[in-house]
Amino acid sequence: MRRKKNYVILAATWLFCLAILGLAWLASNPWLLAGGGLGLCYVAWRFGSAKKGSAKKASQKPAAAPPPPQPAASGKPVDPTDTDGLVEQMLAQGRFALLLRPEIATNLSQGHLRRAQQALEQNMALVPDGEVVLGRIDEALDDGKLDAEEIAATRGRVVHVEPVFLDRFPVTNQQFYEFVANGGYQQMALWEKSIWPAVLDLVDSTGMPGPRHWENGRFPSGEKNHPVVGVSWYEANAYAQWAGKRLPSDAEWVKAGCWPVPLSPDSRMQRKYPWGDTMDRERANLWGSKKNQTVPVDQFAGSVSVGGVYQLIGNVWEWTGGNFRTTDHMAGKLELPTPMKSIRGGAFDTYFDNQATCQFQSGENPLGRRHNIGFRCAVGVCDVVLAPQVSDGEEQVDDEPAAEQPAPTTEEVRA
């Protein structure tokens, strides 16, 4: 505003000096002629000084802050014929479960096999085999015990679970970014055929492949270790396939949280929450925990299950591999217009205590991309190699490929 005012004064002075020069010419007065000329020189000098000052100020303005850097995907492009390079890249991407599949593991060096097994132990928890009761049994669990009569009265279902590994943490934004950056949305073999026509519509807020709330293929700044949300059941399932895993069944998920223990043939102990039988909002990210948004997946250590699994309750709902069973939650069977997939665990905005228990099940459209639904993955113990593959009487050298085993093909390693 001040600069504009100065320019107006200079313009008025310039016009005044021109008028003086005109008058001096008509009157043939040398003094007026000299005064008008000096005035014009002064105006020209002031105008030049003002212009230089503006340019100097513009050059001193701080540079605009650069946009947040694009998260780096693990590793540079690897030569498809470089088996060791591909294995190293897959380990960096967290695809250790894929490396431990028998068809690939038998062709790995002992060093790579051991590292994949160590990654499995660090990132996944063992859920042992045994029975778990599913259904609306929370009221019967107020004392932490269930008997056959209570199970029958609540229409509970006793399900046997085979041993399984379950992710200790929900899948994070950084982990899902590895899937996006490495072309997960373009690898149709990872997706169910029924959803192929819709994959192109699974984009972020800027039209790039990725979760609904990302921008330009990137997750929000500062949320690298937060659980990924805004992904449909199909996206969660495709990621699990890419990682060499799968979504857990409802029974596996519930068993990991409630950790049932048989007391007798007709009685068993089963927790309502991973930490016990009483709600404690200091142990989980729920409505009233004063967070009001997702938090990093390693927070709320007080909610860890007996087996070492974090945040089964709170932070985000989690997709499971099962369908929503309406008969578990209401008398009779309800016919739904769209088959729904099961979600469990509650989220940061879950208000009611009875929706944040190990047993509670809700449902969601499998194409839904909600702000409060994430997921974690599982892999069956029988589906991975947990010990070096050495035949009787055969001594295998560490860090060398197994004897008489062909090198894995590119398709096997990148499957």
C-alpha cells in the first residue's frame, strides 16, 4: 500500500515538472526551465531507486517449502536374472512369508532361509491350535468362563483352529506403499477375477492407485507407522497375496485375542479382551481414549495379547477373510442385499464397549473403503518352511544353495 502511494506522488511530481517546463517555454524563462528539468531528473532517480528496491526484496523472499518427499520403495530395480538381488529386495519389502513357501524356500541359500525365518519370528506371532467359541457370548464371559450350557444358550459355535502365524501389528502405510510402488494394483494375478473391472476405480483422492485418503500415491506425512486405512477388502486381500500371506479367518483372529484355555471337557476359559475381562480405555485406542485418530501400530502396549499381538482391540477395525454371519448377532437369519465381509476389533471412533471385544463381529461391504478399517495378515504354519531342508545323511554348507536343487525361476521368486 505504501509503495503504491509513493508511485502516485512521483507521478504527480512528474506532471507538475512537465507543466513548469511548458510554462518556461512559453515565457522564455531560463530559471523555470532549469527548475523543471531538475524536477524531472529527481523523479527519474526516485523511480529507478524504488524499482531496484522492489527487485531486491523479491530476491530476498524465502523459497517455498518443498513438497514432502516421496517415500522410497525398498531397493532399486533388480535384474530379473539376479536371484540374490530379488531375494534381498523381497526381504526388504517384508515378503518373507513368500520366500518361506516350500516351492521357493527349497531353492534358497541357508543364509537367506535363516533371515526369512528370523523375520517371520520377529513380525508374526504363533496362534496355537485348539478350539475357540464364536458368537454373542460376551455376557456369558463376565466371569471369564464358558460351559456347554452357556454356549448352547447363546447359540455359540465351537470352532477348531489349526496353528497359524498372525501379524503382530496391523499393516502400516509404509508396508502398503511397498505394494503400491511395486505395481500391486497392476498385477491382476493378485486380485480376485470378480473384481478385475473395478480395480481401476480403486484410487486415492488424486486419482492415483492407492488407498482412498492418500494423495498422489503417497500416505499423509508423519503417518508412516500408522495402520493403512481407506482400503477395501479386495485391496487387503491382494496385499496379503503379494506378501505371501492371507487374511485371517474369524476363528483365527478371535483365538489370537481371547486366548482360550480348556478347563475340562465341558468348561473353558476365554478372555473378553486381550488383556482380561474388564474394559480399560487406557489400553486401547477407542472413543474416549483422547486420541480421536489413528496412532502408530506399536502404541498401547498394554493391549498386547498373551501371544504378543498388538492392537487387536482399537485403533482400526480389521478385515478378516470370513463373511459376516448375521445369525451370530440376531435371532434368525437376515438376508442382506450385498454379501458383507467380517470386520473385528473396533476403532479409534468406536463408542460402545460391547463393540470392542474379541468376540464382537460387524460387517462391511467388501468394496467399502472406510477411514477406520485396516487389516493384518496371517499364514498357516503348515504353509511355510520352518527348518532347513536337509535330507538324511546330507550335510549342507551354510549360505550355499541346497545340493542338486535347480535355481528358482523368475516366476517362482516374483510370484
